[in-house]
Amino acid sequence: MRRVSSLGRGLTLAFLVATAATQPAAAQSILRDSETEKLFADMSQPLIEGAQLNPRSVKVVLLNDPEINAFVATGQNVYLHSGLLTAADNANQVQGVIAHELGHVAGGHAIRIYEGAGKASAISILSLVLGGLAMAAGAGDAAMGVLAAGQQIAQGTFLSFSRAQESSADQAGAAYLSRAGVSGRGSLDFFKKLQNQEFRLAIYATDSYDRTHPLSGERISTLKGLYERDPAWTRPTDPKLEARFQRVRAKLIGYLSQPEQVLRNYPESNRSVPAHYARAYAYHRQGFRDKALAETDALLRTEPTDPFFLELRGQVLLESGKPQEAIAPLRQAVASAPDQPMIAAMLGHALIATEKPANFPEAERVLRGAVGRDNDNPFAWYQLGVVYDRKGDRARAALASAERFNLQDEPKLALASAEAALKGIPAGTPDYLRAQDIAMVAREEVRKDKKKR
């Protein structure tokens, strides 16, 4: 798994982690992993099509956050917290969550929420005006009453609007599951998990009047009959999809949880693929290279050409200071999964880390292919910039840096790098035009930043 620091920033580990301001006033870490993203795409595609959206335009994104939560922001991205994925028992439960969030996407709720906020603000402002008039007339107590009532009505208006959106998304999600032929059983089971959490948090409300979401019990009551009448109610999840989910869940637990907890959940007596996966990450994080490699060997004995097992072995070797040994499994992983650019980026990293000039042409080739398929990977751009710098192509090294800084939301550095690239790249070429584009966007961002100050 790899970390990227800023909606696409830098990378360490096979989960790529990025800081993305996807929620108001809340920057969050995005976790990127080839196997996880492929699973999300496959398990969500029938739901996205059921919502009559374009699968190429909708992405399911994993955030490094222990809370059991999911949300949508502007655009067509569905954000799942890592805590939700590790709390889920099976793929069907996560599909239920995704279907609900797609209801928000299709309903345009991320944009329409401002309508609810606007109505609440209008009521709040009106109460301020009326309260001010009462105050001016000398009726202080009446003024305070007007202000308090206005604020209460405004809050109630917004909460009611939010609950209506949630109920709408519940109904829409049920429809998408039905059209996709996916059982709603997992959706109900997950609501029951949330209901248990409400009990643990001592949320004893009998209704959801003062909440943004309906209570889980209310949602279960509303959806239960709808799901049970659907022909897909008794349909099991595809066993292959479920096996893939358990793999991804285990590697996420291995990557994020304390190693002691990982070994309690997946003791060495457990010889399943998910257990080997989880322990490999736990041992690697502790610096136990030989133990981690033994787990990757066990995985590869079950499927010698699995690209994600090969990727993990290459990662352990690379991050343990053995880049030359990492090249062979990573080359094989790229050959097995040529459509996975993050694996190619790791191979490029290994080739460069050998410090052997003979490896640089291959590194350039695989890294150019990686950014061609996924230009939102800043670490790949960084590595490509290193290759260009080593071969003396300072202009394209600057362009690679401009791409990286642009992804990291650092407009001053992006502008400086793009302008340096423009001085050395022939005018009119695709690279020159790209540098111009980055410079134009970065210059505007710098101007806005200055204006704010």
C-alpha cells in the first residue's frame, strides 16, 4: 500500500497516501493501492450503471480514517473511510454503502446541500433583523426570544433538509442494488452495525428530529421490506469477488493496525491468503524483512504469477534496501498486470535506486508509461524527474517537477518549475504546451493567494 501526501503527493509503501481537502475544513489522507482500486472499480461498476452514471467518471476513493463513515463531495467521487472497510464483514456490506453514496451523487446532493444551508441562513438572518428591530424598540426580552427561536428554526430547517437527502439516497441506493442484481442484505447488516454503534455511544433518541441522518433503526424499518421483496435478496455474492475483498481488507488491516493487533487477528496458525497478506505488512512495518518475505513466498506458492503478490515481494525488498533484488519480481508483476501504473512506478523506483546508469533507460520507459496511464501519481513524476536530471535533460526534469508540485497544490513551486521548463523545451511541442498550461494555472493560484492576504 502507498502513501501520497496531497491529493496525489509523494509515495512510500504499496498504499499510496495523499492529503486531499475533500471535506470542508478537513484535509484527509487518500490511500491508493492497485489491487484495492481494481476491486472498488469491479464491485461498484454494476451499481454505477444501475444509477445511470458513467463508470469512467465515478471513482471510489479510500481515505485513511478510522471512523466508520463514507461521503461524497462535489464531483462524482465516493469516499470510503478505512474504518468502514475494516469494520465490514463482507463485500456485500460495502456495496450497500457505495449504492447509498451513489444516490447522493446521482441526486446532486453535494451541490444541493447549499440550498438547505441557504434556506437556514435566510431564516437566521431574518431573525437577526427582527431581533434588532425589537432591541431598538426597547423590547430586550422579546429580541432575545426572536433570536433564539430564529436560530432553532434555522437549525431545524437544515437538519430536515439533510435527513431528506439521506432518505432519498437510501431509496436510490436500494434501486441501484436491485438493478445490479445485488442483494440488499449487506446494506441492512451494515445499518445494524451502525445501530449497535449508536447504542454504544448512548444515542437513545427515539426519533431523528435533531440529527442530520435518520437513526439506523428508522432506516432499517424503511428498507427491510423493500430489500426482502427484491429478487436479489437471496442471491449470494460472487465467491471470487468476496475472496478479493477479504484479501484487500486483510492487507489494509496489516498496513494500518498495530502489529500486535494484526497478529492477534491473523495468528501464524492461520494459513489463509488474507492472513499471509496481513502478516506480511505487519512484519514489514516492524522491519522483519525475512519474516515478511516468508509470507510473500507463501502467497506466491498459491499463485506464482499474481501481480499483487509479486508487487508486495518487490516492495519488501526495495524498502529493505535491496533494489536490485526487487527488480525481478516487479518486472514480472508489470508483465502480469500491464494496466497497473502504480506497479510500474514502483519498478521505475527500484531501477533508479540501484544507482546503475544502465538501468535508467528502462526506468524512463516504464515511468513514462506509468504517468501516461495515471498522471495523478506525484511520486512517479518525481522519479521521472530524477531520470531526466541524471541524463542531463534539465528542462524535462523541471517539467516533471512542475507536474509533481501541481498535484501537491504548491502553485509557487509549480510556477517556478514550469517557467524553467519553458526556457529549455522547444516551443510548440506537446511538453512545451503542457508547461504553459501548468504555468497559467499556477500563476492564477498564486494571484488568488496574494489577494487573500
